[in-house]
Amino acid sequence: MKHIHALLSIFAISVLMLSPTHAKDMSGNVIKQHKLSEIATTKIHPKVEDWEDPMICGGCHERQYKGWMGSMHSISFKDPIFQAEWAIAEKETGGQMLELCGGCHTPIGVLTNTVKFDPSLGKHGGFTAEGVAEQGVSCDVCHTAVGSTHASSPYYGSPGNNSLVFSPGNVKYGPIKDAKSPYHETEYSEMHTKAEFCGNCHNIFHPTNKFPVEHTYDEWKMTPYAQAGIVCQDCHMVPVETAMRVADEMTRPKDLKDHGLGGYAGMGAEQERSLVHDHGFVGGNAVIAPLLGVEGGEEHKAEAIKRLQSVASLDMNVRPLDKNGTYELNVKVTNERAGHQMPTSLTFMRQIWLEVVVKDQTGNVVMTSGQPDEHNNLPEGTVIFRNRSVDANGKDTIDPWKIAGFTEMNTIPPKGHRFGTYAFNTLGTFTVEAKLHYRSYPQKVANKLLGKGIVTVPAIEMASMQRSFDQRGRMLAEENRPEKVARADERLN
Ligand code: HEC
Ligand code: HEC
Ligand code: HEC
Ligand code: HEC
Ligand code: HEC
């Protein structure tokens, strides 16, 4: 694949363009450092042992360790959905995707050149890595990161495609200015407190056509949250209840009254800190951690469900289109609390959709939409909030290495809304029930990647509401009306 060689030379160019300051750490010391881009071109590899096992960190940082264990970061390499996609990519490109995909999912495996592909493992083949490289985005991946090459990234200066620079060793880089540890040296790093830090991996552009396949960081940048200085860490490194307050009060956790997140950052610390960060990095994935049975996986699932149920609100109205009982129904979905589009990242794979049931006054169903069929597939016409991705020939594809564009963009912006619109016919009064669901992938994708009958992809109900209307489309009564919907309602008026 000559395309991919083009990628590597782009990376080489970006390395050559680095300013000399990149060879120094934050305090100006010249350091031993590793860039993925450099490794790819020069083939000089550090050793797996240069990074420490999270279990060692867990001895003193129990709270961070527990959260991280249950998180998607600890299993970003082992994740079977990821490995299956990666294996298909490896096969289809003749072995050109090892470093690109691995660069974020097992940065250490790629930096040390120890990750290997074995086509005989699993349905499509599988990957193996050694020691700490198996543990994905581990403590030392983040806390030995000393800088980023993003200023010279080919993607107009945004961070992405793991543009981090690493300096593994005894110095741990973090957000505390006067940290003292009996085990390791510490160094204050402003980078760790910024959204750009996360953006290094949470922005993915196609290596050759440069298409921004995933763009969570870029989405965030255009939101009122970014304007208010609210970063990824403020929602994803605190409990869900705190993140809800952050979004409602538009205030960073450290400035919230009585946030109750203080404590010791590690065993042997000399003083308590006013805010110690959660390391569960809870998003929407409630499938993989429990599937792999990792420690803390069930807690992670519960938090992910709680997070999904805290994001969106529903509202609705109906309008008679004629005097014969034809109505237009508009269901309004508002992204109340996600700091980026809803859904974000794999917007071409994640599904957030509306299920709607209309019943007449005798309880007969007159219209349904968005109810999964017996194969757990969504019917034609379902309103799905997602992007539709195509390859260079305009053919539908969800394979990241083929995506060249989006032909439909229907994700919901932060504090913004979209409508699902329906038509139906009924006589007399009627009732509308609407539910918003989330699932990580369509059933067809799970069947293709994991094999048929391995998992039934679960749907998580994010929000629901029910309303009754008279013939003129005026609201009669309402049930199950949560408080946050009332706020959305006020905005509608
Ligand atoms: C995905 C990156 C990432 C991983 C993985 C990670 N951390 Fe952190 N950690 C951070 C960031 C970012 C902060 C600072 C957050 C802020 O101040 O906004 C932080 C803060 C800390 C702090 C300072 C105290 C605090 O909580 O604010 C300690 C100690 C720490 N991490 C230890 C660990 C340990 C131990 C592990 C592994 C069990 C780990 N981290 C894994 C990103 C990470
Ligand atoms: C720039 C970093 C980066 C690169 C490069 C990257 N990924 Fe990812 N990948 C991510 C992040 C971040 C997520 C999590 C997004 C989320 O869950 O919302 C993810 C999630 C996934 C998932 C979903 C896993 C699940 O359980 O739902 C799949 C599949 C995946 N990646 C495949 C790939 C493949 C294949 C490649 C190479 C062609 C690749 N990734 C390259 C960062 C990256
Ligand atoms: C023997 C106990 C011990 C072990 C083991 C340990 N730490 Fe620490 N660490 C501490 C203490 C104590 C602090 C200081 C906390 C403070 O001052 O509030 C600290 C601070 C930190 C900080 C904050 C640095 C800053 O300036 O913000 C990070 C990050 C960190 N540790 C990461 C790690 C990682 C990663 C590992 C595993 C490779 C690890 N620690 C192992 C005790 C330990
Ligand atoms: C070295 C790359 C890297 C860095 C840095 C990084 N992440 Fe991730 N993150 C990943 C990968 C890879 C995954 C996906 C794992 C999977 O789905 O298999 C992920 C998953 C996540 C998820 C879970 C998504 C879901 O679907 O539930 C959240 C939330 C998240 N990251 C937030 C953050 C935040 C916040 C930061 C910054 C403090 C950060 N990440 C820094 C690589 C990274
Ligand atoms: C105001 C709070 C807030 C901020 C700021 C925020 N997020 Fe999120 N994030 C959420 C919520 C709520 C969800 C769950 C709903 C969803 O999936 O869209 C989420 C979901 C995610 C997911 C999982 C998406 C999926 O469904 O696969 C990832 C990955 C993620 N965020 C990363 C980030 C990164 C990276 C940043 C910073 C650039 C960030 N978030 C900023 C609240 C926030």
C-alpha cells in the first residue's frame, strides 16, 4: 500500500519540522524522549520495561488505580471489538495498520515494536503485546508524556493521531505543582490540565486523505464549554453527579461549592489536595469492561449508564395537518450535558436513536418507529443521530481506514437540539411515547466483528416521555415527566 508509506513520510516531515525546544522537557532539561512518528521512521525502539506496571502505581495510588482498571483505557488494547476491526484492517492493507491503530490503543506496544499480529487468533486474527504494553493507555503512558508534536501535525495544527512525546523513567508528570513522592520524582505539567492533552488521541484523521474520522477534541473546541474553560478532565475525571453540575452551572469542578472531591493524591503524601481526580474516564461504553470481566468493570458499566441517562432531554409537540386526523409529530432531543456532539468519536458506528409509539384512545397502536426487529436491527426510517460515512467511491463503510467523507451529519451539538419528525393518522385523543436509546454498535457490526450469536448488543434508555393529546393537538396530560425536561420545555416556549 503506497498510501501508507506516504503517511510515514508525512510523519517524518513533521518530526523534522519540530522546533528544538521539543528536545527539552517543561523545565528546559534535555531528556530522552520518544515520538511515535520518529519510531515509525527510524526504527529505534525503547524497551517495554522503560514503562512501569500500573500495579506498582496502585500500591500508593489505590483510588486512581481502581478507577483506571475498570476504564476503557486499561483495555484499549484487549478490547475485542477494536482488535477485530484492527485485524481486518491489517489484512486488507497488507500489514500497514499495525502502527497507526496501535499508536493510540497500545502506544507502548508500538513504541517498543513488540506488538504482533497473528492471523490464527480469533475470528479475524488477533494481536499480542508484552507486559505493560498489553495494558493499553496505562498510568505511565499518560504520566511520562512530556509534550506534543501537534503544532506540526498534518491536520491543520490540531492534536491527533497520538501526537504525544514520551520520556519514560522515574519522573512522573502531573497537575500538582509541589508534589512529593517517596517513590518517584515529580514534575508539574500544565499540559495534563488541558483538553489538548486528551485531543492527542481523541482526534483521529485519516493518514492519507486527512479526513477527520473522529474529532471529539475539535468538536469540543467549538462549544460554550470550551469558552468557559471547561475541559475534558472536568467531566470525565469526576463522578457523574459532579459532571452534571459542571454542565448545569457552567463551572469547573474546582470552583463548584462543596464538590467534596478532596483527599490525598497518594499514600505517603505530605498534604491533602483540594481535588483528586477520578480515573474511570467514563463515557458511553457499558459493554466491553464487563465483557472482559476486568476489576471494576461492573462499576464502570453502572457509571456509564448513569452518564448516558444524564445527558439528554426530550420534548414533543403535535400539529394537525388536516381535519381527517393526520398529524405531524416533532420530538425534540436536546444535548444538555455532553461537552461535544452527541454521540461523539465513532459517530458512524455509535447509535443514538428515537423509538416512538403512538396509541389511539382505545390503546391500539397507530404508529411505531425505531423498535428493533427480531434480529436486533433497527427498521428503515428510524431517526438515528449519527454521521453516515462513505469511502472514496461514495460507498457506505464504517471501516476507519477507508472513510473519506460523511454524507449525512446528524449528531447533536452541545446545548443544542435536533428533531425527529413523524406523521400518523388517528381519530380521537391519542398518546405518544418517545424513548431515546444508545448502543455502542449496530447488531450487524457486532455479528461481523465478534461472530453471530456472541453478543446481543444492549440498548441503554437515555430518556423517555409520554404525552396525551386531543384532536386539535393540544396536550391533555403527561406522565413520567422528569425535572430536566421541564427546563427544556421552558426553552421551547
Ligand atoms: C488517559 C491518561 C491518564 C491515565 C491513563 C492515568 N492518568 Fe493520572 N492523571 C491524568 C490527568 C490528565 C491528570 C490531571 C487532571 C487535571 O488536573 O485536570 C491526572 C492526575 C493524576 C494524579 C494527581 C492527583 C489527581 O488525581 O489529580 C495522580 C497521582 C495520578 N494521575 C496517578 C495515576 C495513576 C496511578 C494511574 C494509573 C492507575 C493514572 N494516573 C492513569 C491522566 C491519566
Ligand atoms: C488517534 C488515536 C486513535 C487511532 C490512531 C485509532 N484509534 Fe480507535 N479509538 C480511539 C479512541 C479515543 C476510541 C474511543 C472512542 C469512544 O469510545 O468513543 C477508539 C475506539 C475504537 C473502536 C471502538 C471500540 C469499542 O469497543 O467500541 C474501534 C473498533 C477502533 N477504535 C478501531 C480502530 C482502528 C481499526 C484503527 C486503525 C485504523 C484505530 N482505531 C485507530 C483512538 C484511536
Ligand atoms: C510509594 C508510593 C508511590 C508509588 C509506588 C507511586 N507513587 Fe505517584 N505519588 C506518590 C505520592 C506520595 C505523590 C505526591 C502526592 C501529593 O503531593 O499530593 C505522588 C504523585 C504522583 C503524581 C503527581 C505528580 C504531579 O506533579 O502532579 C503522579 C502523576 C504520579 N504520582 C504517578 C505515579 C505513577 C504513574 C506511578 C507508577 C509508575 C506512581 N505514581 C507510583 C506516591 C507513589
Ligand atoms: C494515548 C492515547 C489516549 C490519551 C492521551 C487519552 N485517551 Fe481516552 N481513550 C483512548 C483510547 C484508545 C480509548 C478507547 C478504548 C476502546 O474503546 O477500546 C479511549 C477511551 C476513552 C473514553 C471512553 C469512551 C467510551 O466509549 O466510553 C473516555 C471517556 C476517554 N477516553 C477520555 C479521555 C480523556 C478525558 C483524556 C484526557 C485526560 C483521554 N481520554 C486521553 C486513548 C487515549
Ligand atoms: C460538559 C461535560 C463534558 C465535557 C467537557 C466533555 N465530555 Fe465527553 N462526554 C460527556 C458525556 C455526558 C458523555 C456521554 C454521552 C455521549 O456519549 O455523547 C460523553 C462521552 C464521551 C465519549 C464517549 C463517546 C461514545 O459514545 O463513544 C468520549 C470518548 C468522550 N466523551 C471524550 C471527551 C473528550 C476527549 C473531551 C474533551 C475534548 C470531552 N469528552 C469533553 C461529557 C463531557
